[in-house]
Amino acid sequence: MTGSNEFKLNQPPEDGISSVKFSPNTSQFLLVSSWDTSVRLYDVPANTMRLKYQHTGAVLDCAFYDPTHAWSGGLDQQLKMHDLNTDQENLVGAHDAPIRCVEYCPEVNVMVTGSWDQTVKLWDPRTPCNAGTFSQPEKVYTLSVSGDRLIVGTAGRRVLVWDLRNMGYVQQRRESSLKYQTRCIRAFPNKQGYVLSSIEGRVAVEYLDPSLEVQKKKYAFKCHRLKENNIEQIYPVNAISFHNIHNTFATGGSDGFVNIWDPFNKKRLCQFHRYPTSIASLAFSSDGTTLAIASSYMYEMDEIEHPEDGIYIRQVTDAETKPK
């Protein structure tokens, strides 16, 4: 199942995996949040779980603030900061509904959370304390930081672009160019735009600059679709992760496949073997050498027998990730 360039992590979560995130400066450490109410820290090369801490409900997202501090949130509506060296935790604050997204913005030094309570909150990680609450038009499903800008995807196919240095107003209000519900948004490392995926086997490549010249470059494409018995099965595209150096990106779908795309030449660079079940989350390490792949059933077909959840660590090469 796994070749020499790939292995499976020991002691995986005991329920669905919601998010995988590499440490900001090394591919050694991986943070994983799960529906089993845990956040786990793995030492990847050693293939061991270093630490585990709990919420009182499913954890929907997690993020590193710095190499020694993890932040996380989920169904218990509580935002936690955990010191990974001392194993001490700090309850930073809360939302009025489940917390769906947790991200760090290094350029402005704020943590950002998005919730089903239709708000985004900013948090000062030094104190740590709340640094503002900002209404969104609908439930927040996904968000991504691009330099000092924040791109928020909500229910109702809305996309909002905020300036994290001036949250007094929305910089841009957009509508998704895809017809179906937004599943994931991730910003280009070069800060020019973002990629958005939907529940209906499609991905859009969008640009932030509103000028007509730049907007002409945007496009969308179909993916994560399989012909089975001559019928096309269409799957949600759950996960996107960018390669920091090449600005190429990986997508993961409920078809169990991971694809790597070159957005500049509009082509697929490669497709890995099929994983046991849906790809729930993906993360490239900051140096782009390693891809963490969460294969985790997302209850698309309700309660059925399904493969166990697993995290695969794959070494990737320039041949797979560099524009040709």
C-alpha cells in the first residue's frame, strides 16, 4: 500500500481527522485535530506521538502559533492555547457556536478563528486575549491568511477579503465562481490570489487584484471525478495545500485521491495512488519536501463500514511539485 517514499503514522486519532498542520519551521512536527476530541503532536521522522491534549467536544481545526504553542477549537466552542513544551493549557476565549477554523497570521502576529456563529475573531497571542470580533454574512466554513489579508469563505457561497491591519470594513465582497457550497480556500504563497474548492468536484483559481486585466486570468476546472460503471461519480474536494516554494498545490477529495496541480500552466503534475477513504486534510511542510495526508471517512454516505482513519507522510520530489 505504501512505498519507500511514504509511511503511516503510529497512534492515529480514534475518530475522524479534521486537520493536519506542520510546524512553521520544520517538517519534524505535525499537529493533528480530531473528532475524538484530541489534538495530537507527532514527531514525524521518529513516527511517535509526542503529546496529546483534549477538548470536551470534537476538534475541528488546529494551528501552530510558533514551534512550541498550538491553538485549537471545535464543537465545544472554546479556543485553547497549549504549550507543547510544558504541556500546560490556557483557555483563551470562546465563540457562540462551534469554531470551524484556526489560523495564524505571522505578518500581523494575530491568531484568527472562524465560527458557525457567523463571526471571525482575532486574538493577540502574546497576552493571549481577544482583539476583536467581526461579523460575517453567514457561517464561516473556511479561511486563509495571505500576507496581511484574510480570505473568508462562508455559507451561501460568499467570499470576503479583509485587511487584518484595518478590520473596520470589508475590502472585497465576492461570490464564489463555483455553483456549489464552498469546502476549502487556501491562499497562494505569492499572495496574488487563492484557490477555492467545492463539494461538487471543482476548483477555482482566483486573483485578489480587482483590475480587469488580472481578473481575466481566473479559471475553474473539474477534478476528483471517477467513472464507475459508465456513470460519472462526483466527489467533494475537501482539502487544498500549497507548496510554499513552487506555488503549486495539492487537492484531496472524497474519492480518496490526492492530485498536484500547476496553476500557471493549468495542468495536473501528478496523482498519487488511491488512499483507503476520503482525504479530509492535507499539509505540505514549509520547505515543501513532505506532504501529510489525512485519509479519514467524512460520513458522506452516513454510518457505513469504513476503513480506519490514518495519516500518511509522503516525501515529495520536485518532479511531482515543480511547474514544468
